[in-house]
Amino acid sequence: MADPLRVTAVKFAASSDADIARGFLGRVRMVVNGLVVEGVTLRRTLDGRLSLAYPARRDAGGHRHFVVRPVDDQVRLVIEAQVFAALGIKAEELSS
């Protein structure tokens, strides 16, 4: 990653209690290096980790095509760390 990645203006809209019980915690809006990114969701995975899921559409064959997504795992981790920090999520909460 050549240029430092900067996530700012993070906003969070919580899901309903029913959705939260299924692991869908809410929607995230953020600005990444001047680009507004919407439609990202905060989820709790089956193994209890928090993660960001990026918006995608499905084609007629059922294949997913992401609208926006990190280019690799390193970038994903950098974005998640900055979003979680902006939301006040502490490291010990990430795996609970």
C-alpha cells in the first residue's frame, strides 16, 4: 500500500434487535481518502469476530460483484481498525 489509507467521518446506524441477534449490527458510512463509501455493514461472524461487509450485487447467475471492497487483506485490516476505533470498539470487544 503506497499511500497511507485514511478513514474519516465514520457514521453508524444500528440495526433492530432482531437483526442484531442474527449478527447484523448496523450500517456504516465512511470517507476513505476523500471517497464516500456507503452500504457497508458491521457484522458479528459465527465465530464471534466483528467484521465489515461490503456492498455487492448478484448477477443473473447468482455471482456476487462487489460495488466497493478493499483490494486485499492488509487494506481490509487497516480500514477495519480505523472504523472500529472511530466507533469506540475496543480490541477486547472484537472477538467477544
